[in-house]
Amino acid sequence: MSQQTYLAHGKVHDLFQNIQSVMIGKEEVTTLSIVALLAKGHVLLEDVPGVGKTMLVRTLSKSVDCEFKRIQFTPDLLPSDVTGVSIYNPKTLEFEFRPGPILGNIVLADEINRTSPKTQSSLLEGMEESHITVDGNTVELKRPFFVMATQNPIEYEGTYPLPEAQLDRFLLKLNMGYPTAAEEMQMLDLVSNDHPINRIQAVMTREELVELQNQAAEVYVDPNIQRYIVNVVSETRRHPSAYLGVSPRGSIALMKAAKAYAFMQDRDFVLPDDVKYLAPFVLSHRLILNSEAKFEGMTSSDLVHDILSKVSIPVRKEK
């Protein structure tokens, strides 16, 4: 392990600790959010209100010293409210582009399922291609570019479920969950005088983050590990409880996430356990269960765990 990689690992550790100073008891969600950030992916947070979804994004943004933008999705929001719009300037007799909130480094798409599919799709091009098209002109997004979207799984009145094409753009789908009684007591102590997010400082520049992303992409993935990823994803297409399996984009996403997770563990190679741990978070939202499985109460995560228990794990054979 080179000295440069070790220093990079130290930076990731500092970022994790900084977020944890605000997000009490959310170690796994914090880790997975950093995995998505390092893998140049995006995160969908689905949980009830008040469990810290928005606070996680704000804390992450302040910790990395990146430009933070928030989009509050409502039924009347237009695609131009997200991407920006060209406005005629009578002084210069020309149209000037006024950038929308998608032109930030870390973008919070709050309650993304409360707006129309037309507006939801305005995020698609940026999340996948790192650029947007406005009035026929291509506008490059800033680097790094990271979207965290939230949605409430309880109240469905007046909402528009994300289509599969939109869900597929998110590297991970996460749930925050309720804190334990002890963790909630600790939260009360932290916010009794002043909220801890007002006291945290950036521990990483955006240039350092881009460098970490480049280093994470160089983590080695053995062909046997790649075959393991393909076997797991292929089984989602053949499983009797699956109506629609995971696309090849899911295989690529799982490999990228495994690379970033290995990098966080200060390794320059991916282990089968990395793939097995991340698979439910990467694959569950990319498949659709058939009606029989839904009637029996099975979830997409249950299906992925069932596949992981049956697909053989690659083992290195020593001569």
C-alpha cells in the first residue's frame, strides 16, 4: 500500500468522523453514503420524516467544502427550475443562461416523489452523463457531482413513484431507521444549546475529493470477483420470484461500489465479502418482484439475500 493511498484513507476516516459528530448512531448509512460519493454514484434515501435524511446531506456537504444546493420537489416544479433557464437580456440583446440548483457539487433532491415524472426526468441526464442540455446547448456539471434524493415511503397521496429508469440511476438505496433510546438521549444532549452542524468544519477540499474518487476507481478487481458479480446479477433475472431482473448497469454499479468500499478499508483490491455486503443496497431497487412474491410478503432485499446464499463465493486456490 503506497503512502499516497494511506493518506487518502486517513482523509476518508476524517470525513467519516466529522459526519458522525452530527449523525448519531448512523455508522452504516454514513459509510455507504461515502461509498457512493467515492464511486461517483448517487443515493436514494427512503424513510419517514424526522430521522435525519436532510441533515446527513447537509453535514456531508459542509464536511467536504463543496457547494450545496437543495431542490424542494413540489407538484408545480418545472424542469427548468432544476436545470436552469435562458433569459433574454435587453441590454446585451442576448439570452443569458441562469443556472439551476443542479449546477452544484452536492445536490439534495428533497421529496423527489412529490413532483411530476417530467420534472423527475430532468435529473436523469445529469446523474448519468454529468452534463445537462438547456435550449439545445450542453452544460457541463461541476466536479464532483453528487445527488442525494429523499422520499417518504408512508404518505403516497399526491406522489409520483420513481420509474425504473430513474431508480436505476441511483447507486444505492438506503434507509435511515429510528435511533435507539440511548442514541436519542445523546441527540437531545447535542442539540440542547446549539445544533452540532453549526460547529463542524470542512475536513476535505473538493480537489482532494476528486483525487480520492480517482484513486478509488483504480482499486483492483480480480476476474473471479467480476464473475461472482455477474453470477449474482444474472440470478436476479432467473429467480422465480422476479418479474424484472437487474440490468448490466447494476453489475457495473456493484463493481464500482465494491471498489470504493475496499478503498475505504485501506485496500487496493476487492474481496468477495465486499460484494456480498453491498449487493442488497445496490441491487434491491433495480429489480421488480412478481405478484406472487409480493402477495407472500417478500421484499426485493429478501430476494437478493436468497440469491447471495445460493451463489458460490470465489475462493483463491493455493498451489
